[in-house]
Amino acid sequence: MMATSGLQKAAMLLMSVEPGTASELLKGLSPEVVTNIAVEIAYLDASGYSAPVHGYEIVQEFCKSLGTRSDKFEVRKFLGTMLESTVGAKKSQEIQSQLDELLNRKDQFINIRKADTKKIAAALEGEHPNAIAVVLAELPVKKSSEIIAKLDEQVRPRVVRKMAITEPMSVEARNRIAGIVLARMQAAGQAGQATVVETSDTLRNVAVMLRALPKEVREGLLESIKQSDESVATSVRELMIMWEDIPSILDRPLQEALRGVESGQLAKALLKADENIVKKIRGNISERARTLVDEETSLLGTPKKEDIQAGRDTIVGVLREMNEKGELAFVEE
């Protein structure tokens, strides 16, 4: 989790309590501070933040009853009640009327991310591949994958190359691109409200985006990257399937992959593995195979880290081979 600012902590706390309680906590604060907190609450909600799920440790410091609320959190209703009780009805209306503008200042791409993929693709039509790459890098991976498939075949390779081989770009330039695309969407009445999915690793995002495409399309785009930088193409290919991806693979292809892995390798691979991965693998091997894995585990003693990694590499290697053949399928996210 990223470092959390004091303002974000305050917003998280207020989102975990009832509006009346939030109003009491805000009493005595200046309208400017209340406005900043209101913007942060709206931004957290637009970002997919859920009080019972995220920031538990932060809120636990103040509220032991975190997670007891079962009703759906309605941010606009919450803000209306909270602000009216704190700064009065008139000031509350002024603040709420400014929220959309203030949110857009905070994140220029926020009003693009939740728009329908067809609408975003239409807004990107005719744009320079560099600009398209910037926008796709800001979108959830699944959505960017759907959009890349809608692009012109001649433009598509250039966009993917740009996403894979990134170059520094100023904030001002990125904001200008966002402004152009948003203006196109707004002109057509197509802008959606915001949702935020942060991207952490560009190559990984490109890899996940490409693996969702049909095999022939994916291979063509990888070849395009390879022509510019072979090492980057190799990295993208490897990043398509990682050990952490196992829970997201559909059961049938995973079962097929695991049939060819020896019980000894499975036993090593599962040692100290994430609980979700262990559950997924054990749930997709036969009862006899589970028994053999348990027997192998009891005989392992204390294996070296490299032995555990070798076991995992074996499984990932099989999965990558299947992916190369277009035989893997993933859970819809």
C-alpha cells in the first residue's frame, strides 16, 4: 500500500462512520479544511476505496467497530449530510458543486477511466500512437486490452511498442493529452464518471493486456516489440504468466498443466506459498496426487530457496508453454 497522507487518513476514518459522527469530528475545522477532506473522500470513492476492505489498520486506531456497517456507502449522500451539518446548507451546496472540478484537477484522467471502451476507442481514433499509449497506460489492464483490439491494425503495433518502451513525459504533456481525449468524449456526451486503477509496472501491464488477445494478434504485437527491442519483447512474453497468476487461471487448463508436473516438484513449489495459490493448485489435482504431494512434503525437511523456486519455475514453465499455444484461459475480472 502506498504511503497514506494525513488527509487521506482523515477521509478514510470519516468514510467508516455515520454522517452524524463524521460531522462531530469535523466541528471546529475551517471550511477550507472541510473542503479538502470532502474532495479526498470523493476521490477515494471514485478510486474504488471501500472502508471495510481497505485501510483497516488506519481506521482501527479510531474505530473498533470497523466492518460492522453492512449498508452500501453512498458517497454523495454522505457528503451532503456531513457538510450540511458542519458548514451549513449553503456552503455545503457550494462545495459539492465544485467536487467534479476539483477531482479533475487532482487526476486529469479520472473522467476517462470509467467510460465505455467503445467510447474511449472512438475518442482515440486519429490520435498519434504516442498519445494513445499514454491513455491506455492509465486504464485498467482489461479495458486497455479491449481498446487495443479495436485500434487500426497499422496503429496497434506502434501503440504497444510505445507502451513497452516508455520515455519520460512531463505532467503537462500528459494532462494535455487527457484534456484532448476528454474534450472529444464530452463533445459526444460520452464522458463517464471516474474510477481509478493504478498501474505499477508498465511491462507487466502490457503483458497482461496482450495475453487477453487472440493468439495471432498477440504474437504479431510481440513481434512488433521485438523489432524495436528484443530484450523487452522477451520480458513481456515472460511477464504474461507468473507464479502469482495461478489463482486467476481457469480450472480446466490448470488441471491439464498440473498433470505433467511431478509430485516432488509440486511439494517444493507449494512450500511457504501464498494460501490462495496452495488452495488453487490442491483443488485442481486429483486426490491421489494430493496424497503424493503430502508424502513428498513430509520427506522434504528444510529445502533450499532455490529448490522451492525451481519447483515453481517448473509449473510456470508448463503454463507459459500452454499460453504460447493459446491453451490458457483466465477468470474474468
